[in-house]
Amino acid sequence: MNAQEHQGHHIASAQMLWTVGIGLFILTILTVTISSLGLPSPLDILAALTIAACKAYLVAAYFMGLKWDNKFNTILILGALAFFILMVSITLLDTMYRIEVVPSF
Amino acid sequence: MAITAETKKMTTLQVKRFKPSENPTNTYLTDEKGVWAWMTTVDHKKIGIMYLVSVAFFFALAGFLAIALRTELWTPAKTFIEADTYNQLFTLHGAMMVFFVLIPSIPAALGNFILPMQLGAKDVAFPRLNLASFYIYVIGAIFTFAALASGGFDTGWTFYTPYSSDTNAAGVIWVTLGVFILGFSSILTGTNFIATIHKLRAPGLEWGKLPLNIWALYATSIIQVLATPVLAITILLLAFENIMDIGIFDPAKGGDPVLFQHFFWFYSHPAVYIMIVPGFGIISEVITTFSKKTIFGYWAIALSSLAIAFIGFLVWGHHMFTSGQSAVATTVFSFLTFLVGIPTGIKILNWVATLYKGSIQMKTPMLYVFIFLFLFSIGGFTGITLGALSVDIHLHDTYYVVAHFHYVMMGGTLMALLAGLHYWWPKMTGKMYNETLGKISAVLIFIGFNMTFLPQFVMGAQGMPRRYYNYIDQFTPFHQTSTIGSYILGVAFLIILYYLLKSLFGGEKAPSNPWNSRGLEWQSTSPPDFHNFDHTPVVINGPYDYHKPMEEFQLGLAVSHNGHDAHADVETKEEKA
Amino acid sequence: MANHSASQPAHVHHHFVDSEQQFDTAKLGMWVFLVNEILFFGGLFCAYIIFRAWYPELYTQAALQLDKTMGGINTIVLIFSSMTVAFAIRCAQLNNIKWLRWNLMFTILLACVFLVIKYFEYEHKLHLGIAPGSYWNPTPEILEVLDHPKANIFFSIYYIMTGIHGLHVVVGIGLMIWLYIRAGKGHFSSEYYTPVEITGLYWHLVDLIWIFLFPLLYLIE
């Protein structure tokens, strides 16, 4: 049975895989280069995380196939990220707003 | 489900009626026999029963510990237990009840059995994973017993640092590993349920026709999958802190003990919703069956389960009002805690509205529903009281908190579990229990429970601290009333154990649908077939359409057909069988 | 009559109607598990963020002890291993079992390279006394450049995060060896390659975690 006839089984092309792979490689070089520029905080963290997010998007959408997959799987991942962000931000509401800067009791 | 075109597939399915037999010869109990068959089964029904037996075992054990604790508290000073032993006992009582009874009870024991049947499926999505999750539960239990054997642990079930990270008790390491392992059992059950609910629904079963029990288990599974991993990492960090002194929770090394509390409660607050939300699902099922009425506000109840799941993740700091967390965080958490009461309140009101103009039958399961409504409402209201920041400063770590969580966990989850157990017992075992004894023990539980825990609210407000072995003389009458109440509870549970076991050996044979429920799980034999149904069920009505005739709930595919597309608009051609 | 999928191929389990449903369900199950992993590592990232917010200068100072080159090479290694596993899936879909096995082997080898580099990183640090928890005992040369009193916290977080990630790599290697063996026995084809697909998803997650670990631990200036 021709594999192309499989409903919903998207087959990645070799060209696409190589392109994304090289893209990720380039972004890695980029992030290392930028980090050595010594940008002022918080710009350096922002730059690093933005590039990391781009790389993550490429891996998730193309390598993991989310672009062609059931939309619900994408919702799952975005949901997980949303809860992670909630966990961090609400905890920071405590740790960043203590009267004593850092606990050293 | 990959659909090539954007339009929904329109299919006409040929159906006919499949009335379940009242005298099944082959059931899931007869088709696989022997100890080895049970131990290696991948049948969700057997796995559910194995969980039920384990949960009952741990409940008996932890319940016995509770009786011991309450007996010790009969007098202000030492009655018959040493202080250090007392600490170990309440720690064990809490850890066992939370992790080995309440978290798995309704989802893993009843849910495993009933969920696939309510979906018209043959099993859960990953049956072998289901068996694995049971064994993981068992291994977690073994580690906990190992903890007991190596000296026990007395940190309280909350394992707060710095005590838990500094204490040399090998028991702490063992039990934290045990809980870590147990967490995976919970995660795998949740994963299984999410996949099953999405993918294995019978033809015609759209989201709007799902029983509310399914919505509740769905919300629970989401919480399990999102929250339990955070418990896992917390426990791991605690273990590292204890073994290697990494310093994350140690102020001398620059760490923060309150951080442990953040991580711990990020799981443990949603965990209490893992405990109660499946109970809500059961209440919806039982209350409609015994009112012979459709539920009031289906979507309100369904979506409120999801709302509770979501908001439940935002309120964990209300366990930490006095911990030293910042004023900003404290205020935010207090406000959010009030919000979480709203969807729960919606449910209670909708259930009461369901009763209105219903044809109410006060059978044992329904009795437990009424008990639930009363006890859980008290528990819920007192939770809101505790959420009020200023009041909590006074009430934190007092018996008021102890009473609150027993009202919601025992008066809520456990009552719902008993309701579900008595409701589905005929289906699971094919036997009827003694209805009179059922009613008597329900009443005893109500009396015993209130006698045990109502005085604790008063004590707590007057300042009696929790986890205290000694107390001042003014609290003696409260403690003694509470202890007597706990004995009544103990007797009631023994009676339940007695008549349930007795029904297995010579109880009246159960019909396929003793309560005349419209639920899909009831349109099968009692006990069910190995494959749940001997046909592919087709659903055309809502789950509580009591105004429709029973025949319309017993439809199945008449011809062999792919039939796995639940999105299909179902037109039925009935051929009366 | 029971609606068993009697006419379905052997790999379709009895409670599924067809191969399609089983495949989609397996994928959904794996994505749910990945959500779980994200929250698991999320807890560690949360600890990282909190301590970085409290001791920013510690992080800047301590990160100098981490070898950017080794970390960078490991990142490239994992990226290419993600690519080879994606190729492995593609080969399975095209019924090219021989190259499915080759790509699995490449992935395994790349993963082993990752672990070897990691081993050298750890060994170097432990040699200098940079160890987690109560084993913290840095040499005087290190103390000259790393004089923050809470320095051990950064390295505890470093060891735990990279250590648990490394554990996941080891598990991934084990899974892929198992797939390699099964593929050799002819278990997979374009009709059925579900285990390859879901193991691939797991492996991509391992890569994803490292994509964030690398800049956050190694690239702080």
C-alpha cells in the first residue's frame, strides 16, 4: 500500500529535515556569538531566550510534526507552557517582594 | 483524528436494540480465572477491582491509626502512646490517606471500571500501561512500608523543610522515594483517561452527550498530568537535600525553606481537587438516577469541573499565609482562593435544583449523596473562611484546619466514593447488598462523622493547635466527644465491610439495571462481559434523558462497520429486535 | 456479535477499531506524557529562575566555570540527533527498514557522544572540587575567581538539571537500542511504526530541554 495514501501521516521530505537541521545549527552559532557580545542585562537573557524559543519552535513544528498534526497536540504543549509560566510568575510574586531581600535567617 | 476534508462526515448507521441479558453465562469474572490471570490482566475492570481492594486495605490501616490517635487524645497528657510515636502515627495516617487512599480511590478504582463502559469502549486506551500503573502503586506502597521498617518518619505528611531535610531518619528517604514512584501511577492513569476520552468514544457520543462523570474524570486527569510531575521534582529535590545537602532549601547555604512549600503546595493544592472532582462526577450520576430527572445545568457542571481544575492551580499559597511569604503574594492568593469557591458553589446549587420535581428514591447511594451535600458544603464554606487572610492568621495550624479538610476529604470524597461504590456494586459484582444495613451504616456515618469533627471547629477557633499530643484541660470535653464519634465511625465502616463482603458470598443476584438508570454502563450485563458490551453501542440521547424510553439507550451497530468516527452525525434506522 | 477488529492486522489491539485510531491514540498519549515532562523540568527551571533573581552576580561569576565549547558541541550533537531520528521515522514511513536502522544507529551514536562529552565536563569539575552539596570543596585557584559565598547553589542546580537531563538521554538510548533490535526482526513497516514515532517524540523533547538548558547555564556573561 502506498505510504502516501495514509490519511494523516505526513511524511517529512528529506530537504525539509536538512533545512531545519541546518537552521538550528546556525541559530546555535548565533546564540553563542551574541552571548559573547556582552549585552547589558536583561537584553542578554532576552536575546538568548528568543533564539532558544525559535529553535524550540523549529523542533516542535517540523521535527515533531506539530504543523501537520492534530491541533489538540499543539494545545497540549502550549497549555503546559502556560502552566509553567503561571507557576514561575506567581512564585516570583513571593520571592521578589519579600521585605528581607534574601532569606538569611 | 485526521479528517481529510473540513466538513464533518455524514454517516447513516444501521442500529438495532441490544437488551442486556439478565442471566449472563460469560462475564469478565468467569472469562479470566485464577490468581495469575488477575495479576497479569489488562482488563480495566479487574484492574479497577484490584485498586479498590488496595485502597480499602490502606483505608482500614490508616483508619485504625486514626482510632489510635483519637484514643490517645482522650486525656490531655499521655494516655498510652509516647510523644514521638504520636508524631509518627499522624504522619503515617496523613500520608497513607492522601497518597494511597484519596488520590487513587475514585479515579483508579471506580474510574478504571466505569469510564470505558460509560464511553462504550472495550477498554482504556493503553491497557498494559494501566496494569503498570497499578504495580507502580504497589511498589510505592512497598517503599513506604520499608520506610516504616527503617525507623519511620515524623515530619507530618507535608514533609516541610528544614526538618525533613535535616533529620537523619532513613525513613524520610524511603517514603519520599515511595511517593515519587506513586506519583507515576497517578500520572499514567491520567494519561490513559485523557487518551481514552478523546479517542475511544462510541459512535454518536459527542462531548455534549458525555456523562458528567466523564467530564469530572477528564478534569481530574488534566490536573494529575500537570501537577504530579511538580511533586516528583519536589520530592527529588528533598531527597537530594537530605542526602547531599545541596542547600536549595537551607538558608545557611543561601536557600529558602519556603521555596519547598511553594513547590510542595503547587502539587498538593491541585491534589485536593484530584481527590474531590471525581467525587463530583459520581454525585451527578447518582443524583440523576435516583431523581429520575435530567441534570440541571449540564454545561455549567461540566465546565465548572474544568474551571476548578484551572483555578485550583493558582491558589496554593493559601497554605502558606503564615510562612513568611511576601504580602503581595499573600493578598493575591487570598483573593484567588475566593474565586475557586464559585464553580463549586455552582455545582452544589445545580444538584439541588436537579432534585426539584424529581421522583426521589432514597436508596443507599442517594443517602450518601445527601450526606455529601451537607458535609461537603460545611467543608467548602470553612475553606473559604480559611482563605480569608486575616482570619487564617488566627486559624492556621489549629484544629479548625483539621476539621475543614476532614469535612471536604472525608465528608466529600469519601462519601462520594461510598455513594459510587454502593451505586455500581451490583454492576461490578453482580450482587445486591443488604439495603437496610446500607441505610443504617449511612446514618451511623453521618452521626459519627459530625460528632468527631464538629467539635474540632470550635476547638480550633479557641486555639487548640493541630498535631499536638498534649492539650490544656479546657479542650478535654471536645476531644472526648470527638473520640467517641470516631469509634461510631469505625463501627459504621465495619458494618459496611461486613455486608459488602457478605453480598459476594450469597447475596441476591443483581439485575442488569437495578436502578433503571439511563447510563450507558448499565446497558450491559451485571457483571459485564469481558469486552464490556457484545456489540458496539451507539448513543443518540443525552446521558440523563429520563424522559426518553429505555430502548433508546440500548442501541448498537446492527452491521459490521468501521464506526469509529464519533463526529459522524448519526441517523438511526431502528429495527426492533 | 462482538465487534472485534478481526479483519485488522495483528498489531492492532482488540479495543481499537483500526490502525489509524491506534496510531493517533498512541501519539496523543505520548504528547500527554511530554506535557508531564515539561512540568517536571519546569520545576527545576523555576528553581533556577528564583535563585538567579536573588543572586544574579553569582550566576554571572559561576557560569564562567562552565565550558561553553563543550556545551555548544553538545547542543549541535543533540540537534543532529534530532534530525537523524526524524529521518528514521521518515524511512519507516517509506518502508525503508535498512535506513531506518542506520538512522537509529546514528542517533544512538550521537547520543553517546553527548554523554561522553558530559562525562568529561563532570570529571573536570569534580577534579577541581566543584561538586554538589556537601561535597563542595573547590580548589584555591577556583576560589580566587569564584568568591561568592553561595556559589554551591548554582552548581547544585547545574548538576541536578544536567544530571536529570542526562538520565533522560540514557533512557532514550535504551529505547532506541530496543527499536533497533525490533526493526532488525522486521517488526516495523510503513503500516506499523508507532513505537518509532513515539520514541522519536520523546527524543525531540530531550533535545528541546537542552536547547533551553544550554543558554541558561552556559551562556551567561
